Amino acid sequence: MVQHLQVDPSASQVDMGVETRGLPWRGVLRHVGFRRVWLGAMGSSLGTWMEGVGVQWLMAEQTASTLMLGALAVAQLGPMLILGLPAGLLVDWVDRRKMLLVTQVAMMAIAGLLAVAHAFGWATPPVLIGLGLVNGIAMAFNTPAWQTLSPRLVPREELPQAIALMGMQFNLARVAGPALAGVLMARWGATLLFTLNALSFVGVMWAVRSTAPAPPASTGAHKPWREVGEALRFVRDHVGARQVMLGLLLLSMLAAPLQRMLPLFVSEVYHAEEATYGVMLSAVGAGAVLGGLSLGRLPSWYPRHHIIPLALLMSGASMTLFCALTEPAWAAACLLVSGFFWIWAFSSLMTSVQLLTPDVMRGRVLALFNMAMFGAMPVGSVLSALLGDWLAVQLGGGPGLAVQLGVGVFTLILLLAGAVLLIWRTPEIDDLKPGDRGHTRRPGIWAGITAAGHRPT
């Protein structure tokens, strides 16, 4: 299940240089199609989080290896790196609703196979990785289809709220899913988690099927290489899009290892069980929900090119502190803060991509960003694991120290990168051009935090 939404930019004519953060989210939910999809996505996201807890815990329990968790990440997310562009092209060429229904059926079947495998004792590390790979292939085609589905779901001026609300349902599921998974898995085993995830796809498929058809955005003769080149040139030549890509790469590569290695923090650093792992994931989700609520309350004049680097800095700071702690309660508090600022960064980055990209190439450009995001995640996880293992050997430590050092170095780099980007900001992220009011590059941390140059006089 993917949690982001695309709407038709032609739905209404507004100045998209100003984000309407003050619009109440209940206003977005008044649209019947969006409300159905949102509720269906909520149930599917809950199942996805429960399955994710089960798979990662089984891998950590069976191997106690950062490298095997990294290999699982490569299998699950690597297909996006390879298939992301073909999937983005296909989305621009076919009925997006039909494509999404096909991918949802495929992922439901994979969840069912996972349940059967675990019930019969076949859920070994190779099987977990193999099914993760097949699911990753389905996700590679599902993600751009989900992001560009149903152009009439909400008007264009409500796009930021729709994206934030989709992120909120995903993070509400992140709060409830892991906590519920920890209880269910401890009592009845992981088979139940995988079965519930398979069933959770029914609601979202019904919701998607009830929406209007989504005809292809491109109806002329298809020239794949030229169309890919257009998308690449757009990202390369548009300063704002290029900087958003950098922010997404930093967030994906440097923050992802923490979530991937979280089972090892629980088992090797805190010496705790499944329930603690569920609580830790729920802390991240609770922080993200609070962050989503607060993001909607930010003044409309506070620009995304300030929000993004500030959120990267604060995410890196809270995650680095988390890696240094050995007390689960304090560590969970750090995860709460990291989730708060992670959603600030991620929601603002995805909103910027949607608003900067012309609709005619939206599928292709989103595919490039998805490739960057999902490709950077497993790369970061594997590199973090290798670095942590090497540092632990040098210092004579075990798996607990390895995961603390490997993840900690990466989150420290995220902190520093956020600070640099906050000092030297990029107004083009908000589609501001030289001469526009608010196009200022006044360097400095304090100027970056307060955004005083954008405050109405």
C-alpha cells in the first residue's frame, strides 16, 4: 500500500506559489472518492505495518544479522530502482485505475503466500527475501499508479492537505499496526499478521474500483527514450526539483537504516522482545501523526524551502541521540521526535514534487523520485550495516554496538547535511524566481529557522 495521492492540476485555477496549509482536513474528506480511498488505504496500511513487523522480526530472530536485514531491504526496495522508470512510463500510457487494481491483487496474493509459508514452517530467510523481492516488483508498478490515480478526487488547491492526510493515515496505521502486531504475534504468531494483511487489500480495492476511470495522460505515439530524457532534463534543469531530489536522497539513505535495523536495537541493545519493537515503531508513528497535525497549522507564509532542511536537521539530531541511548523509554521519546520531523520533511518534499511537475510528465518524474527514494533506502541500509560491523570489529564490540555505530554515523551525517541546507537555502523549491518577493538567500541558521524574510509586513 502506498500513501500518496495525485490530483489533476486543472481541477481549479489557483496560485500554487502559496500552500494553503490552513484549510481544514475535513474539507478534503468531503470529497466522496477521496474519502473512500482514504479509509481503504487506512485499513491496508494497518495490514502493511503488521506484516512488516512480522517479516523484519522473523529475519532478526532467525539471523541476528544486520547484513541479512540489509539484504531484505534490498529485495523489498531494490526493484523500484530497476523498474521505477518503466513503471512510470506505463502509468502515463495505460488506465491508471486498472493498473492499480492489478498491482493490489498481486500484493494480496503475495501476503497470502507469506501466511501459508509461515503456517507450514517454510518462512526461512531465503523465502522471506524471495517473497520480499516479488512484492517489491509489484510495489514498483503500484507506487506511481497510486500517486497519479483519480484526477478528480480533490481540487488542485487542496493537494497539500490531501497529501498530508494520506501521510497521516499511513502514520496512524504506523501507531496502531506495530503495537497490535506485537500483541498478536506474541500470542498467535506471525501467520495471523500475514493473513490480516492479505484481507486488508479488499477495502482499498473496493475504494479504487468505485472511482472514475483514469485514462492515460499521454495518448500520442510513445517514444520511451525521448520521454525519459524529458523527465531527466526537467529534474536536472529545474533548480527546485533538483534540490528536492537531493533532500529525498538524504532522507532516504541516511534515515532509512534506523527503521530497518530497529529490530536489532530491540533485541541486541535493549535485550527486549516483540512487544517492545511494536512500541518503538508506534512511537515513530505517533510522532509522525503529531507532526502531520502541526504541519497543517504552520503559517501559510512559512515556506517549504525552510521546512525541509529544518526537518532534516531535527530528524538527524533526534535519531543520533537515539543511537547513543540504551534505555528503551528514552529511546522511544527520541523516536517520537524523529517521527514528528520526518513527516515534516517527507510531506513537504512530496508536495514540492507534485506542485513543480507538469502534469504531462508527472508519471515519469514521480518514477524518477520513487527510484531515488526506494533505491537509496536499501543502499543506505547495507552500507550502514557494513560500516557498523567494521567499526564493531575494530572496537571489539558485538551486534548491539555494530547497529548503534552504523546507524549513528548515518544519522549524524543527516544532521550535518540538514544544517548546511538550512544555512544556504533554495527558494526555487517553492517555485520562487529571482525578483519574486521571498526569493532571498540570506544565509544563517536563525534566518532559516524563523523565515523572517517571508513574514507578511
